[in-house]
Amino acid sequence: MRATIALPLCAAALAFAASAGAQDTKVNIGISGWTGFAPLTLAKEAGIYKKNGLDVTIKKIPQKDRHLAIASGDVQCAATTVETYVVWNANGVPITQVVQLDKSYGADGLAVRGNIAKIADLKGKTVGVDAPGTSPYFGLAWILKKNGLSMKDIIVATMSPQAAATAFVAGQNDAAMTYEPYLSSVRDTPSAGKIIATTLDYPMVMDTFGCTPAFIKANPKAVKALVDSYFEAVDMIKKEPAKSNEIMGADVKQTGEQFAKSAAYLRWQDKAANQQFFAGEFQKFSAESADLLLELGIIKSKPDTATLVDTQFIK
């Protein structure tokens, strides 16, 4: 009799142990309020990460500080622009890109006062822009270089993308380099000035998601789950746009309708787009951006761009 009772008790104990051992993999992700990162938030709020065996914590960290969070171990993965990975790796913070998130199609832009007719007119003018090593700073430098100027030709007022847009709309500074959802405040206030250039004119803002080499090596299944979760979130946006926009908008204090308007200026990248991007465009852009970063003095040497990406998770 005792034997027959012991067997089910033993089975129950084993089942409990198995359940306890199958805990979700914990991972901290560093992002900003940039519209293009929103599918990462959607994956969390819609339970996609959880379904795929992940316990994800998303931390809002300014781009200029995100590498510090990676270096300290506070976050294991992060989202940022392609050229920023060049900066981080060149400056001793290794992180490897595993999936492309989005491409900006007008979501990043340079706003100027009405009396500024062309980019060359910015010489000697004050421009609100984020710190060196961030996407807006790089984007501004890229635009200036394409028009025969450099960052030395302008007066830089260092401020976050949100603050730059707010200050511009309030009448401060001659220009501002910012991105969605903050760029929409400029679009909605034509009396403040105009948007003279965006990523439609200068396609140099492409965002990817990456993790530290140590995390990838120790948790390849979790990294695959993170990538798959992103693709599932993009699919959800296509199938349930209204619900998805409400969830993503709430995270940046926008209505679903307002968020959809911001998101119209970018393109989230599915698996096919990822495979195409990493087959050539990534390498070309990384090399060109590294040259500009060297010129700006943001990096002292160029890292091997081949080591900055691991494409096994998008196949």
C-alpha cells in the first residue's frame, strides 16, 4: 500500500522540479521611445515574449548612455542604429547585431526656420541635436557632409531629440535634428519653421537589435526567441493594426491614431527584408559610416564590420 502511494508522490515531485527548471530566460533590453523600437514593446505587452519562453524587462535608456548599461551588465541586449554599433564596438563595448528592426522613411529629420532656404545656410547657425555618438548627431553630420559642411561649421546646442523638437517649436535655436514621435510636433506647427531634410533625402537611419557576445554564446535559444518574437510582433501589427497601435502608442503617451501617423514614416523589417539587408547593404553602409565616425573623432579606429553581426537567427 505504501508503495502505491509513494509512486504518484514521486511523479508529482519530479513534475514540480521539471516545472521549476523550465523558467523563462531573463533578459534586460535597453531602448528609447523611438517609434521604430515599438514592436519590441508590443512583443512584451502582448505576451509574445512570455509565450516564447522569455522574461523580458524593457528599460528606457537614452542612446548616449545605452552603451554604459551594456558595459555594466545592466542590460544584455539593446536596440540602436547601425552606425552606433560601430561606435560601441570601437570604444570597447562589444555587442553583436542579430536582427534589423526598421528603416526610417522620413521619420528622422532636420527642421529649420523659414529664412533658411538650403542646408548650406546653416553655416554659423545654432542647431539643437543630441550628443556625439547618437543617431541624431550622426544624421546631422551625414547631411552636412553631403552638402559641403561639417559639424565645425555650426553651433551645437546639445539636447535630447524630444528637447530639441520642443525647443524648436517654442522658438529656440535656428534648427533641430530629431525623430518621431517628436518630429511630428514640428510637422504640426508649420509656423515654427519647416523640415528641410529627412531620411527620404538622406537614407542613413537603420535600426537593429543586438546582444552582447557573451549573452549570445550562453543563450542562443533565447536570442532566437527574441528575434522570432520581433517578427511575430510585426505580423501582429499587420493583422491587428488598431490594437497594436494602441499598445505601442500608450508606451510613448500617444493615442493609437497618433502612433500610426508617426509609424507611417518608417518601415519595420520582416524576415525577408532582413535577409536582403544583411546580404550587402549592411556592409556598405557600415563601412561608409565608420569613415565618417573616424572623421568626427568619435572613434579612433574602425572595427571589423564582419564581426558586428550574427545572421544565424534570421534564417
